Amino acid sequence: MRAWFLLAATTLLASAAPAQQSGPDAGAVGDRVRPILAKHCQECHAGEKPKGDFRLDDLQPDLSSRPVEERWQSVLDQLRSGAMPPKKKPRLPEADLQAATEGIDRKLSAAATARRAAQGRVVLRRLNRVEYNNTLCDLLGVEVDLREFLALDGSMDGFDNNGSALHLSSFAMERYLEAAGAALNVAIANRPAPAVQKKRYSLKDQHAVLTYKSDFYRVIGDTVVCFMSTHDTAVWISQFYPRDRGHYRVRLSASGFQSNGKSVTFEMNNHTTGLVGYFDVPADTPTEIEFVVRMEKETGLSLLPYGLGNAVYHTPGRAEKYTGPGLAVHWVEIEGPLGETWPPASHRRLLGDLPQAPFGKWKERLEVVSQNPAADADRILRPFLRRAFRRPITDAELQPYLSLVRARLDAKDTFEQALRTGLAAILSSPKFLFLEEKPGPLDDFALASRLSYFFWSSMPDDELFDLAEQKKLRQPDVLRRQVERMLKSPQAVAFTKNFCGQWLGLRDIDFTAPHYGLYPEFDQMLKVSMVRETELFFAELLANDLSVSNVVASDFSMLNGRLAKHYGIAGVEGLWEFRNVALPPDCHRGGVLTMASVMKVTADGTSTSPVKRGAWVLDRILGTPPSKPPADVPALEPDIRGATTIREQLAKHRSNPACASCHAQIDPPGFALESFDVIGGWRTYYRQTNWTKNVKEVKGQRYLQGPDVDPSGEMGDGRHFRDIDELRRYLLQDLDQIARGLTLKLVTYATGGSTEAADRSEIESILARTRGKKYGLRSLIHEIVQSRMFRDK
């Protein structure tokens, strides 16, 4: 069976392989451009050791080759941005510059047009891991995480839904089969209905409390007061050990204890999926908290107070004598698995009302049986195949799967086992794994899929399918209404999470761990709050069509008490609940650019790098990524001893002519962001762990005071700035570029294909149509969806 799938995948991929374009229609850089480049550029960019490791003398004029096309695009970008020639070299005469840029641009556009006529703008695109998981869950009506089964995705231009990075191997195909089997195991019910249990627990009976007794906990009747906030003293609800997977309702009563009228916060964790959430409870007043959580079988829940420290451990008599704050937990009640009819909806969606019978000698094992296997297989697989392929199907497309079921029945498999084989085959088919799009305008079904994977990272719903069936989806007004509907759907959280996670690098929040000695204030809640702030902020811009200028500078943010404390912003009560907070004018915050999440993912655990942060600003915010460094230039390593400042190291680095021109663009925004430390806290000096020259001990802290931060710099055009506040004002003077940078990222994510020179005119048209709305984020998205880039392959 697996060999059959691999053959099908190979056949489909071979049929979709892009054809090489050749001849004059593919475009060639003409004779007028080459003499200009030879006169002004080849002195540095020729020979065996060219500057920047970039040669022009061997650059071929024929643009039918994608690598050659990309090199010419790099030349055009350098000329247009003014990065080349460098400052110390004579500038190109205006006539030569215009002739060169227009000539290259014209031929790049011609090459892209020729290629797209034959292949389309976007290559054949496979579902990435997130999309595959979401699609399987929506198709089967289950809630399960299958990503651990799947091979890791590639990434290109910052996004893992970029078709050019999503390859397929025989190993990946086998993993898809395993994931499909696991999903079907969840969707199909093979046991009698599980017993629903509802039970109330006291923490006094739990293992942690029984073990440590009065060391960290005080027992008052059935109430347990927790005084410790270290993870090894978390209280597992050890008497709750679910026999069945499903959703469980958790209710508990808790209050602050000896907390001087202040609320107390605690966290709940799921053994398999991690953090459930943080909850605030008021002082002295028992308050009920309720939530529903998905549990796997034989897993558990734990509870841990937040922010209480470990002072109780050092108290004589410990918990019984301790007078500091604690969390009083009066009772915990758990009910579940929560009531759905049996068999569950996922089972009935697949198999309808077919009866079940005991399987073999196992009384607890049930299987679906059929009196007419051939007819029932057709009745089940036909609608399933249509939804799985996300379009109408033909009898010819259905027959291989029916034949597979018949073959398994002939081999004496049971009806359900044979049917599972057919279903798994569909879920591993290339026509399920890939988004089928033909060159030219997308048909209504392909457009429905492009919409749903843009906003929901999953398959279309019934309304999109119905509009596609009626051939109405391509109508501009219908398309606009659907975008509004989809953005208002709860499923649109996938867009915020997946786009921001990659555009801003939030997925890398756990890539490094801050040095505990240098940043003792960093904790789990702060990390989670960082990411939540950014996602909620983006959602706020989207919901209210706010200007993309807010990406660089805003007068509000979405904060909770923990993050407000980290930012030094007063008046935000409670630790966990988020709200829209007006920012004080002198707080140096506002916009994505100064958020703690961004500062953390652009630093390592001990130090920051102006180069990394500056390159991040150019790429993610302005859409003008710097060129890759020459291969023979070593990376700049931070001096963790503090003997030299990062500015001094970079000054030496820029003495290399191959580095100077790029660093003139990269370093300035990076210097401004030096005012933010590894975890996004505001700083005026660097923290250090070792005693070196000019280092002062900081009272009450584990770290030492190093050199002062110098956040000033000079822009590429000669403008000076003193700090991040002035830099942001300079960036806002070119709002067009901020909007252009975000539009480029949105188009790449929305279509699954990187932007090219041929897209430039349409990008500018989108900007022109939204300029009067101050580049509102929602307006930008509407115009992207209406564009040919989105509506065509």
C-alpha cells in the first residue's frame, strides 16, 4: 500500500515539475545596461576576489535561469536603494542610473511574465505541518495534535507555507500514513460510551501535600494554603487519572491568603499539552474558577501559585508560622469526559449509522459492520473524498480507493479495517497533501482553499464550498464579504498566531534561555505574556483597521499586570488579565518594534547584537533585507567580558570595505534597540556577571553594572538620532515603506510564494488604494485578496 502512495506522489510531482523557459520571450538584459555596469561597478565586482563576493563580469544576460534572475534582482535592489555604489565611490549619473534600473526591471518583468504564463506565480504547494494537522481535525471533526508524527517543514523568506520550501520525501509519506492512522483512531469510536465522572478533590489528599506536609503547605480543614512557587512543589491532582481522552470541566475554589488585600495568581498545567492558563483570585474571598481542558488518557493536571517565591522555606516553623502571602485552595472538582452523544460526532460524520458489533474475543472492542460492503464503501468514501480534495471529484478519481477497499476485503480484512485503509489512502494522497492550482486565474474551489489557508490555516468550510459550487466566489463583493466573515471567525486566531509567529519570529521565543544570574526577573509568565501582547496587539490593529504606523510607534498596547511591571508602567491591576492600556509618553514603548517578545527573539541568553536586531528591522519591518555577508568575513562575536563595547567592535568590523556599506544600513536601528536588554527590559547600562574594568556592583542584584548603553546613531542618509524614540520618528516619515514592508510579508504568507520584481507594480497599486486609509491593516488585507497575485496561481 505504501509503495502505491509513493508512486502516486512521484507521478504527481513529476507532472508538476516546472518547465524551463528559453528564448527571447524569457528576457535578456540588453547591451545598454552592461556598459553602464562595466563602467561604474566592475572595478570592484569582477575577478577572482570581488567585493561582497559578488561578480558582475560573469553575470549572464539570459534571465531564463532562476539563479541568474535572482542575481540580477540583487543588482537592481542595490542600485535602487542607493547602497551601491558605496558612499566613497562616485555616484552614477542620473541618466545612467535610470537607464540601468529601467532596463533591468523591464527584463526581469518580461522573464517573470513568461515563466508565469507557463507555470503560474506560485509553485505546487504542500500543506505544512500546522495546515495538515488543522485540516485533518476539521475534516474528521476531532481535536488532536499530530505534529509529532510529521517531518519538519522547510522555510523560505521567513515562512513555512512557502511552496518552494515544502518538499516531499518517501520518509515524509510514511509519516503521513502514521498520522492519518492516529487521527482515524481518534475519530472512529471502537469502545462503548465512556462513563462520565464528576468528583470533588481536596489538595490535602494529593501526593505533594502528603509528602511535604507543613513545610510548604498549611492544611485548614479541607482547605490547603500553598506558600511556595517553585515547580518542584506544584500540586498534581494525583487522584484524577482519566481513563478516556476527551474534554473535562474543571472547577475550583480559591482565594488569596495573608495577601494584604491583593489578588493572588496561580497557574494550571496539563501533563501533555503544557500551560492551561493563569488565573487571578481576590484576597480572602473564595472565588470559583471554571475552564474546560482537553485531556489525553492517563494524564493529569497540576496547580502552582505564581510569584510567592520560596521565603517559607527559610521560616522557622515553616508553613505553620509563615506570615507571608499564600494561595488557599478550598476544593477542586473535575467532570468528564464531557457529554457528547455516542458514538461521537466524528464517528457519525464518517460512518453514518452503520451498526457496530464486538470484534473477535475482545468484548470491549467494537467495529463497524456492513451487510453491503461495496455500496457502503462507495457511500462513505465519495463525499469524504470530495471534502478531502476540496473540490468536486470524478468517478475515475474515486475508483482507486474503492479498489483498495475491495482488495483488503478479498484479503479477509473486516469491513472497518478495509475502510480505514481507503480513508488513510485518501489522507495520504498527493491531492490531499497539495493545493492544486492551475496557471492563470484560480477556479472557485482553488480560491476557496487559498482563502481558508490564508486566514484559518485549514480547509474551507461549507459556506465557502457552497459559493465555489455556485461559481460566485470570484465576484469582488462576495470575496469582500467572505474576508470579513472569515476574519470575524474564531478560527482567524490561526492567522494571527501563525503569521505573527513567523513574520516577527515569535516561534523562536524558547530558542534561548536568559542567563538566570543576569536576568533573575525572567519567568514563565513573563515569557507567555510577551507573546500574548504581540498577538493581541496585531489582532487589535486588524479588528479596527488601524494604521500600520502602529507597528513602529503606537500610543497603546495590550498589557497585563506582569508585563506592565516589566515595562515600568503603573496602574495595571492583576497579573494575568490583558487589556488595552494607554502608554505614558515617556515609557519608550509603543509598537511592535519595542515589544519584549521581539527583543527576546533577536537576542541570545546573555547578550544583544545591534547587527542581528538591525537586520531584523530592515527585513521584517521595512522589507529591505540586507545582503548576506561575504563568505570570507568572520561573524562578530560578543565580548562577554565587557572589555570592549559592541560599538567599538563594530567600528573595527566596518573597517573591512566588504562590510562597511551593509553595516551603514544595518547598525543604526540596531544601536537604537540596545536600550532594550535580552528580555526586553529598558536599560541604561549593560549587565555583566564577571568583575572587569569600570564595572560596578548593583545593590541587591546578582549581576554587575557594565558600560553605559549608547543608543545613538546615524541613518544612511546622514540624519542623526539620539535614541529609539527619535529613530521611530524618522522611520514614520516614510510610512509608505513600512506599509510596503508589511505588504510584502502578507503577500508571501497569503499566496505561499515569495514576491518578485513582476509583483512590484501590483504591490504599489495596493499601497495606492490604501494610502487614503493610512494603510489600515484590514484594508491592506482586503486589497491583497482582491489583487491578481492572490486570485491567480
